[in-house]
Amino acid sequence: MALSLAFAGPAVARTQQAAQEPTQESPEQPVVSNDQLPPDQPVSDTVIQLAGWIKASRDTEGYPFAVMDKAAAQILVFDGKGKLLGAAPGLFGSAVGDHSAPGVAGLALKEIPGRDRTTPAGRFIGGYGPSLDAGRVLWVDYDTAVSIHPTATGVPAEKRAERLATPTPDDNRVTHGCINVNPDFYARVIQPTFEKGGVFYILPDKQSLAETFPDFVQSRGNEQRTAPE
């Protein structure tokens, strides 16, 4: 069901507004489909500012993009013009960290040590492609075998669907490094949006923003230096 920003969380509304052109007139409230974030769960200022910068700088060159906040377990999806298409909880790697261990892409899931089950941070250009054991998948980063896919029953003890449904991000770190979303959100938003590829921005756990997104941080510094008193 389409959700008007007037009824969506204020942070989601601010995210949409940040992705608008500075001179664009918006006499009517834009509509955001598939706002599945828990009620009253905030979207961080960093996510809002990053989405605005991506739009303003045309960093994706017209391709759709997603901004993922591992700490908040959130995924926000935008079209190539920067319009917010949907927002939903996500599951991420069970280990805290911003890099994939060398050789992890060549291991079977059960062979990946717990400490190496990380979702890497950074800017990734991805798209659909084949896999060895799961058919056609949406690769975020093919080299490290990180993909986005709908939550599967897989290992019942992990309770992935239940974790997605809870109102907090505290139990959303459970995967081997890939990103899981609700099957409905995947079918309605993820799959059609990234059918021809896109750009994925994943916020870091420990690494600084300056290391992860240097152009974004530099632009914020320039804005602060040139802002009128």
C-alpha cells in the first residue's frame, strides 16, 4: 500500500526531501510506496544527508541506488532520479566489521568462521548475475559474494523472518554477510528497481565515514566552510 509522507515517519519524509533538487517545487506531498520500517524507528541524519548528496552529485549517473545502515538494520531504495521508493528492515552479517576476509567468497557458508561473517561497508556497483548454488541473484559485490535476497526459512533456529519482524535492530545481525529483506519488499521494490543494476551504499560499523565515503565527507566539509554566518 502506498504511504503518503504525511503519514510516514518524519525521518523518512526528510530523507525524501533531502533527495529533491534544491530548486524543485513540490506543492503536493510525494508518495512513498512500501514504507515497512517499524513505527517511530528513526532514520539517521547520516543516511538522510548521504541520500541527498548522492542525488545532488549524480553519483550514480542515473542508476537506482540503495542506502543501507547496518547499525539501524535499514535499507532505503531510490530510483535513478533520487525518488524514495521504499524503506524496510534488513538482516546483515552477524560479525561486526567493514571488510570481507580474503578468500571468504570461495567458502561454503558453513565453512565461514563466525568472525568473518561481515557485511562490507562502502560504495558498490552491482546487478543480477548467476551463482553456483542459488540461481540468478542480485549481487551487491560479486568479488566478495555479497548479495541481497529475500529471507528464506534456511536454518529454522536462526528465526530470520521473526528477526525482521521485531521493532528494533538489536537482533538483525544474523547472516553470513549477505543482506536479507522481507520477500514482499524484495518482490515489490528490490527486484524491479535493480533489474538492470544499481549502486549500493553501505554505512560502516567501525570504519570512519571519511574512509568509507571520502567524497561525501569532503563535500560536507566544503558546505560548512562556505556556509554564511
